[in-house]
Amino acid sequence: MCACVALVVGMVAAVNLAVPMLAAGELHPSAATLVWIVDTYVIVFACLVIPGGAAGDRYGRKGVLLAGLGLFAAGALLSALAPDVVLLLAGRALTGVGAAAVLPNSLAVLLHAVPPEKKGATIATWASMTGIGGVLGNVGGGLVLTTGSWRWLFAAAVPIALAEAALVARTAPVSSRHDRRLDPVAALLLVGASVALLVGIVQGPEAGWGSVVVVTGFAGAAVLFTAWVLRELKAEHPLLDPRLFRIPGLRSACLGLTTVFFGMFALFYVNASFLQYAKGFGVLGTGLGIVPLTVPIILGGRHVGRLTRRIGLDATVALAFASVGGGLLGLSTSDARTPYAAYAAWLVVTGIGVTLALPALSGVITGSLPPEQAGVGTGLQATTREFGSALGVAVIGTVMTATSRGSDAVTAFVEGADTGLRVVGVVVLVLGALVVGESWRRTR
């Protein structure tokens, strides 16, 4: 199950390494299209992860998990063989559908398989794979891309997914099913609203912020989000009840997780191209170059609970957002002459913030819901993480497109990347202040 998680999360990180190859490849994608190649997988993943868990409850978790791995492999194969951008995007979307079936059901299978006294440790191990999966995606993706073609990145995912499916079929137990009604219309409304929002954000610099496509995107997002809320409010058993966001702690923690992943994946999108274009790193060196960010996550995660008990939840969350936002602002001062050691130091600062934020905010979400809604809490965490990731890539890609200037391509890229990181860093600090402020008022 941990290998399944590492695969679907690692793909989110690994594809950023391929952006320079895709930009220079035979498909000739525009700057906006590059963002869509990264984001299509993430946004479909984010919007369908809760329906994916519900499908496992209804039709059997092992069966839906196996189907998800099959769809993941099929989508990766289509992406690897795609002769044009349209089929590449279709492959990315299909892979996202598979990932949405894999992630929630891997945890459900685990919880069914272990005795009650081991469930806490099992959940902690499973959750840690979301961070470790990012590391494996960067390092493994860098190794695969040394072949010189972005197509091998997707091709390599096919046998891995099929091997994992064979292991799941052999080892995973069959769990009971529940008569939980699915609502595909609600899922489609959420996907449509999210895609429409990204259309407005991503196409703005190229089409113009007052253009028909951008205005239609934002208006369509507003209409579809409203329709989704109304449908879920009327449903007897909603996939994601909007009324849950009346709970202040849940609301602020979801915003907090979205913000942290917004900043982290904006950095991932820029980091791969920055280290290759500005610093001259190869793809493997680029994959290893992000490792300083993950060192605090791997080594410090188990100490966060002790720190929270000592200084309090509000102080821990405030320190987390200060570190993430401050780290991004520090990284925005980097250019081609910046020593990698200085760049890596800011990565560590950012990683400390992520390390503090993830368990603290996840604990608030879990604690805000009764035990019988633990699955909803897990789905919310996955949705907010992936949605924040998609927004981070979209926003920083848009800012870079709008602000890159100059005849020298590297200089223009570095200036655009620095501006993008500054914008994202400020957004993280502002939204973090809102999260901490609401938490402080609730505590008082």
C-alpha cells in the first residue's frame, strides 16, 4: 500500500523535472500548455479522490484499488505514446482518475488489514509516504530522464503500476462493502468548476485578462461551484458536505493545508527549470537538488508533537507559515550566481515549515470530526493537498509568463521565477496569517 501511495504522489513531483524537456520537445507546447500538462493530473486527482473512496466503500476497496492501478498504467502509456498535446493531456487526465482511486483505498485496505492497536502507527506510516513519495519522484524521475526523453518518464510508470497491481491482487484482503450512494454529477461539477478556475488563471497572460476565454473561465467556475454546493446540500449522503466548513477549526486547517501545498508545488515547478537552466544541473542533479527540502520532513516529523505540546498549536502553525513563506521569499533572491549552498539553505527553511504544518493541520482536521467520519477527514486532506498543488503550479506559471522579459532566455526565466516566488511567498504569509488569526480567536 505504501508503494502505491509513493507511485501516485511521486508522479506529481516527477513530471516537473520533465518540463524543460517538454518545452524543447517535438510537441512544442506553449507556456500555458506546460502548466496544463502538469496540472491536469493533479486537478483530476484532487477532485475525484473523495468519490474514489466512496466507490471503494460501495464496490469493494481492493477491486477499486486494482482498477485505479490499471487506469494509472493505461494513462501513463497513453502519455508516453502521445503524438500530440491533446492525447498527452488525455493521458494525464486518465492517470489522475487512477490515482484518485488508488490513494484513499490504499489506506482503507490497510486499516482493514491491521489490528486496532496498530492503526495509529499504520496511519502515520501511510501519511509519511506522501512526503517520501515526493523524494522518490524527484530522484527516480531524474534517473529515468537521464535517457534524454520525457516519454520514458511516463513509460517507466507503466510496469511499476502493473507490478503493484499484481502484488495487491496477491496480498490485499477483501473488505466488506457498504451501500453508499455515488453521485457522479456532483463529482463532474467539482471537476468542471476546478478546471474552469484554472482556465481563467492560466490563460490570462496569453489571451488577456479581459478576453472571452478568461472571463468565461472565471464565470463558469463561479456557476459550477455554486451548482456543486447546492447539489451536495440537497443530497441525503453527500460525497463532501459543504456544511462541514462551518466548523472553524476544519475550515482554517483546510485553508492551511491548501496554502502549504500551494507554496510547495509552486516551488517544485520552478525548481526543476531553475536548476537546469540557470545552474546547469542535469536532470538527476536536479532531482537530488530538492532533497534539502525533504530532510526536515523525514528527520523532524516525529518531533513536531513534542514541540506543539511545549509552545502550543497556534505558535507551531505560525512558525510553520513564517518558515514556508520566508523560505520562498529567500529563494526568490537566487540567480545564476547564487551558490547552491545558499539555495539549499532556503530549501531547508521551507522544509522546516512544511514539517511543522503537515501534522499540526492534519491533526486539527482529524480532531474536528467524529470518529465515524474519519474517512471524510482523510479525503479532505488529500483533496486540499492536491488542489493547493494545482493552484500553486497555475499561479506561478501565470506570473512567470506575465513577467518574463529580456532578450536572454535564461535571464528572462530567472527574473520571472524570482517574481513568481515572491508573489507565492507573500500569498503564503497572508493566508497563513488568516489561518493563525482564526485559530487564535477560536482558542480565546
